[in-house]
Amino acid sequence: MEISKNKVVELSYILHFDDFNGDIIEEVTNDNPFTFIYESGFMLDAFENNIKGLKKDDTFKFKIACNDAYGEVNEKNIVDLPKNVFEVDGKFNKEIIFAGAKVPMKDEQGNEFDGFIIDITKDTVIVDFNHPMAGEDLYFEGRVLNVREATKEEFNHGHVHGNHCEH
């Protein structure tokens, strides 16, 4: 069976930055495969375009340019926020808010997203709201472990059920 719309796909892969010999950013093994419904809006379009038509046991190796992945780093998404925004009961917790920390945030409309702390000054916290992979070309190599029809329940819920459930 070929990878096509609404098929459940199981993959193992290695994701590199810079080139296929670059730092390994993520490794998904056969024992704990990445499982998703093809063309359900869960994956990058460029990723899906590169695996379309593959079958069980086929291998893949491709690059996704940053503009087709998470885009360039947008300097407008790096902001200085007043330090008191991060206070709880009037106290700033340095064990939670530190350079390198990922912090869940909400905007005025209640939308949730992650910010990454870049630096802390006397009065501000500098937060990067870009996707962590923004500005990076992505290099994938891997293997298709299985392709099957999505069940009616999976299709209706928009995600895979079972051993490798996306819940």
C-alpha cells in the first residue's frame, strides 16, 4: 500500500541540521515509531510531499529548506518583557525562569504557545517566540515501517489510535 491521503503512516527517521552529517536533532526508532495520518494537517507539507507514494520498507532521504519548514527567524518574535510578567505572588523564580528555559505563555486572546528565554536583565526577560527550528534547513533520512488504512474512528478524530496513539 502506498502513502496517500488518509493512510496511517509509521516511520523511523533521523533529523539533522546543517547537512546529513550534521548534529542529530531527533531520532525516531523502529521501537517507538512516528505515526500519523497522511494529509491530516499534522505534518509539514514539504515533509509529506517527500514521502508521498512510498511503501512499507522504502527508505527516504531529503532536505526541507527552512522556508518550507518553520521559516526564517523573525526578529519581531524576540521581545523584551517586563520581569514582573513572570512573577508569581510577587516573586521571580530563577529556578523556572532562566536562559534556555521553555516557558508556556498565553496572549491576550488566550492563545497558548511556548517562549524560549534568551536572557534575563535587571528589569526584563528576553523571550524568543520563533519556532525552535526557525532558520534551520531540515535533513531527514529514514524508513517507512508501515502504511495502512485509517480506521473510521481515527479518520473522524483526526489522529491514530492504538500502540502509537498521538493522544
